[in-house]
Amino acid sequence: MSGINILLDSNIALYVLNGDSILVQYLQDKIFYVSFINELELLGYKKITSAEESNINLFLEDCAIVDINEGIKEITKQIRRKYLLKLPDAIVAATAIFLGIPLLSADKQFRQVSDLTFVLYEP
């Protein structure tokens, strides 16, 4: 699966940052994307330390950060109407759908989004 593009949810980034060796091995040779929402979730944590912020920023340097655009907005609206996901989760799912790549997350609620290629990680 070398060279596979994949969108990472915030929980996956946290597992990687905390040294989950199984996940690190799985992600080897993949191209990582994160939504701007994930970037904000990771860096906006109230009790983040300087060391944690530095580690997150280093991690994000290895990711392509995807900003909002009209296509993602339209897909987000459809997802919110159909599946009632919280707005950040709908944006993340819409980003993966827009890019045409799988979303990797430990959050099972994404399974309900039928247009999404979803990879569930169960640590």
C-alpha cells in the first residue's frame, strides 16, 4: 500500500504522537492529509503544553493541511442534513469525500456516512 493518500482524524494524530507503534507502522509510506479542523482541534486544546504544541507542529509539517473550499462546504451541508454529525466531524468526513481518499479514525460514528471510505482504527 505504498504511496496511499489518507486523511487522518485528530484521534489518530494523538495516537501517533503518543507512540502507537502499530499505527505508526500502518501509516508508513502513506501520504497524510489533515483537515484544517483537525489542525485547530490539535493545537486549540486548552491545557496544551509548549512541548506538546511543538510536537504537534512537527507532526503537522509532515501532513498536507486541507483548508475549506466550496466543494467541501457543499458536501458538509449534505452530511449534516443526512447524518446529523457535529459540524467538525462533518467537515472532516466531507474533506475525505472531496479528496476521494479514505478517512482513518477511531471514531465509529463515521461508519454511518455511506459515501465515505472509512478505516476504523481500534487501538
